[in-house]
Amino acid sequence: MDAGLIATRYARALLLYAREERTEAPVYEDAQKLLDALQGQRGLTACIEGLSQTLRHFVALVIRNKRVEYLPAILHNFRVLYRQDHGITRAWLTTATEDPELAGKLTTLMKLQGFTRIDFRTEVNPDLIGGFILQIEDKRLDASIASQLRTIRKEWEEKNSNNRKNG
């Protein structure tokens, strides 16, 4: 059976179960903790002990059904379904230096555009040199100096390549 289909089915079941138990928000947060642990970022035992009862019961079900290999995909899909169900938009801002003022302005602009609930993350990457990269869900705006320099370099190389061919 298709791994994506299995993961989506279990993720939907977890969303319905958490809704029924009135523990959607804690399970959403716990799903990220468990994903981090499964991906080696934290100790798995310590993580599981700190999870909500709803998610611990669900993980036990997944284990009983011998679907453990799908757990990361299930948890990822659950978080996607939760965000869709609750109208949460994910946004990432990457800047060359820390700029809380820009993050605040962009959040305000997004709210003016109708985004009511925003999961806004920031990251610093000095390789950008300056400017920023803003990603809202699957749309990306790259206004970084590094990107502009790559574009200029590519155009320059193409122009010189054509000049060498013609000259």
C-alpha cells in the first residue's frame, strides 16, 4: 500500500481522535516534539514520557498495527491537517542578521492581507549578505543580496559565453 496514503489515513484518524478528546492543540505541539525525537534531535524516551495521553495512546495503536515506519509521515501529515483545519498559515523569514522589526512588519502586513492565524518562524543566515527571504506556505520571495549577486553572475557568464562563441 502507498506510504503517503497510509500516513494520511492515520493522520486524519489522529486529528479526529484528538478533536474527540478535546486535545487537538496539545497533540499538535506534541507531534512536533515526537517528530524531533524520531529524527534524532531529542531522546525518544524522554519525549514519549512528556506527550499527551491522547498521542501516547495513538502511538501505541500505530505500534500494535505495525506501522511504526510511517510514524514520521503520520505526524507530519497530522500537523498539516491541523493547520488546514484551524486556518493557520506557516511563514518563514530568513535574514542575514536578526531583525525583529522586519518580522513584526511582515506579520502585520500578512494580517492586513487576511491571514488571521500565522505560525511565523524566523531564521538568521549570514550567507544572504543582506535582504531577506520570505516564504508563505509554498510561495517564496527571495529579496536577498546573495540571490541578486547569483543572478548578475549568471547573466554575466551567459553574456561572456555568447561573446566567446561569436568572437
